[in-house]
Amino acid sequence: MDSTANPMAFESFIGPGEAAHFLSCTPRHLLRMARAMEIPAHPLRRGSRNQWRFLRSELSAYMTNQMVAVQGKIVHGSPSGTRQKGQG
């Protein structure tokens, strides 16, 4: 099987700086979310501390799921949310 058949098979890990840039947040916030297991992350044990690595495809899927969840709440939420401005 050649490598072009499954390009995801060779995806490289990215560090917190690049992952934070991809998610438009600070590296500090990204690491906080990684430690709290709020985002997909891979801890690599180096000495007494973890070094966190990320896969761009997992972060992209995470963001897509977050957007769908937010849109679902807006679409399926209380319709009074849009009417409150017109109601006194």
C-alpha cells in the first residue's frame, strides 16, 4: 500500500505553540485545556514533566464538533432568545 492512499497515516505531531496558533488561543490556555482533558492531546513523558503534543486533524475535528454543538444550541434552543429584544 503506498503512502498516498492514506495521507493521515503519516501526520506529524505539532507542539503547543503551533497548536495554540491553530486554535487562536494562547499556549498557556491550550496547555490548561490539555491538562484538564478538554481537548485532544498526547502527553509525552520527558523527565518529571509531560510535554504535550497535538495532531492538527484531531484539533480540527474538535473545533468542528464545538461549532456544531454551539449551532445546535442556537438552532434548537429556546426560540424566545430572538424574541426577547422585541418584547419589552
